[in-house]
Amino acid sequence: MTTTRSGRPPGVFHSRPRSRFALVIVGIMVNEMTKAWLKAHCKENGGYGTPELNDKLYLHFKGFDKIENLEEYTGLKSVFLEGNGLEQLTGLEACTSLRCLFAQQNFVREIPDALPASLSTINVSNNPLGTLEHLSRLPDLQTLQASHCELKDLDAIRDLVDCPELTTVDLQQNKIDGDAEEMVRLFASMPKLACLYLQGNPIVSSLRQYRKRMISEIPGLAYLDDRPVFPLERLCAEAWAKGGLEAEKAARAAHKAEEEDKQRRDREYLTSIREAARAKREEQARETRVALEAVGLSDASDGEWEEDPEPPELIAARAKLAMYEARPGEEEPPELTRARIDLAVEREARGESPAATRPWAPLAERDEVEGGGESFVTNATVVGESKSAGRALEDEVEAGERRRDENVEPRGGGVKKTEDGSGAVGSQGDRETLLDDLD
């Protein structure tokens, strides 16, 4: 990146503003990080007005050129400073609990020696950074992102060896060049290194079989550049490092045979489970059959639940109620409706005319007539099963009453005049004839 004599990109000039308000100079917004502004900013972002209670500070894309007035923010765990105009990362000495520092896209040229030792994550990507010196003072550092910087040789990154907890290193798209074998030894000396990005550096292209070398030399490496390190790739890389291409082919063939054997064992295991389950079901079915036969039952049914048959008394009562309509204003039971429909269909099937249902009415009067040793209760409002039959019955009853009043003996000698002038049924046969007429 082209710079001026002052070390800044062309067209960018910084001047310290005289007030806390933003000052735009050649497209760059510059702010002062004052105490009042920091308190107001914390409240706007859901923080606290008391500085030491805040654990995050969002200061990205604010145009700051200096970190200052953070002495009271002793409880900070994360600081976001992306996209400002910072040239130094000083001013964080009081943040002794700081764990994450995000300072990408600034103008930082070096790592200060006063960073909090508690830092575990640092992002200084897209900065004109020429060296990673002083990172050895961070014993808890686990993640370092320094891509797209100005790192040019292995000396610029040598301090990483003294970071025992380092697991992720992103140095892609830099200008690192030098002895490729020394680079392999340098990264292999990091005991917990698991994720490494080196693509885009000249030194990568100078190392033959770069990926195999890095994987075989770094035992814990799980991700290299653009893809993960799968178990088969590690197996082949380690075999290649020991015996060359032939050893790699043998390791690949052995791995394939092992996978096929594992799949065969899995299939056999699943088959044995299915066979055991089938045998268990058959044994249970056999025991069930034996138990049913012991009590004289059979398992010929399909196992579905079957409804118990209705008692004959209930069927007879429903058939009798089917001859009457439901009470006015009351919902008719669905069983009774079905019984009425079944009765009509049955009569039609026998060639009989379907009888009309009798309308329901309260029993205002009951005439109890005894004959043939049985008791009959008739309702004066009950009509016959059909209109013609009802009219004929009414005519017969009226004629009988007239004959009784006139002391005229009906057919078969039914009603006779007594001595006191009242009519009476003359004999048992007369009584049965009258009941038949009423029916």
C-alpha cells in the first residue's frame, strides 16, 4: 500500500480536533473519546452509566484516532474498535480483565507492549502491521487474526512460539517469505495449534507438498487454509511422510478395507437385532396361543377391538320406541333414529307399506283393559299406523257407543242393557271383540 512520508495513506490527514464533535477532513470522520461521550454512548447501546459495570464497549466506525479515557472501565471483557483511524493500541492498560480486542481496519503498525495480559483473542487484520512483536507477553492468547497486513518474514511472527495456548492463527494474504522448512518447524512447535491460515503468502508456494507436510508435522492440526483435515487425509499424510507415495497408497487401501469391514459388521449387528426381535415376537405369539387354548378361546380374530353386542332387551325397547316420534323440543338419540330407519326398510323389504310413526303426546287418560290374562294400557290420543285404519277404528268405536246407548245388541252379543240402565260387556267373547276393535 502506497504511503506518504508521514506514514499515512495518500489523501488522509489527521488533525486533533479542538472539541468533542466530529470533524470531517478529506472524507475521514474524527471524534474525541471523552468521558461524557463514553457514558452517553454506553447508555445508548444498553450499557450502564457507571463505567466499571460495562463489560462490552462498541466503538467501531466512530472515527477515533486515539484510545483514551478508559481508565474507569476496569470491567471490560470485549472492546470493538473496527474501522477507526487508530495508529496505536495504547490506552487499554487499565482494562485488566479484557479478553477480546477487535481492532481491524485501522492504521496500527505495531503491537504495544502494554496490552492487558488477560487477552485471549486479538483481531488486527487489515492494518499496516509489520511485526507481531510483544505478543509473547500474552500467555492466554488463543486466537490471533492478522490477515491482509504487512508481515514479510518469519522473524515478524516468531513471537508466536512463546504463546503456549495459541490454537487459531490467521496470517493469510500477507507477504511472508523465507525458509519453508523453518516455517514448518516454527508452527510445529506450537503445541495446541489446531487452525492455521497461510494461503496467499509466497512461502507457501515454495514448500513442496505443502499440505501433506503441514498436516504430518502438526499432530493437532484440524483445519488448514480452505478446508478441514479429515481423518483419511491425516492418515495418508502421515504415511506419506514415513514411506512416500507407496506407503500412502497402502494406507489408503487399508483404510478402505477397514471401512468396508466396519460396514459389514454394522449390517450383521443390525440383522442380529432384527432376528432377535422377530424371535421374541414369535415366542410371545406362541405363549398367547397356548394361554388362549388353555381357557378354550381362539386367537382367530384380527386383534382389533370389537364392540360387545347389545342386550336383546335394549334392542326390543329401541324397536318399540321407534314407533313413536321424539318429544317436541328434545333431540332424538341417533340410535333411535337408526332404529326407525331400519324398521321402515325392513317393512319395505317384506312388501309391507312403511307405517307412519305415532306422534308423541302425554298420557292424559289411561284406560286399562284386562283380557286373556294380560293388561293393556291405551292412549286416547294414539292414532293408528295409517290414516285409513285410524278412521275405520274411530267409526267402529262410535257405532259401538251408539248401540250401547240404544240398548242394541252388537254382533256377537257384546253390550247389553242392565237393570239399572247402564251398558256392560255381556261376555268374555264380547270383551275380546271390543279390544280387537280398539286395537
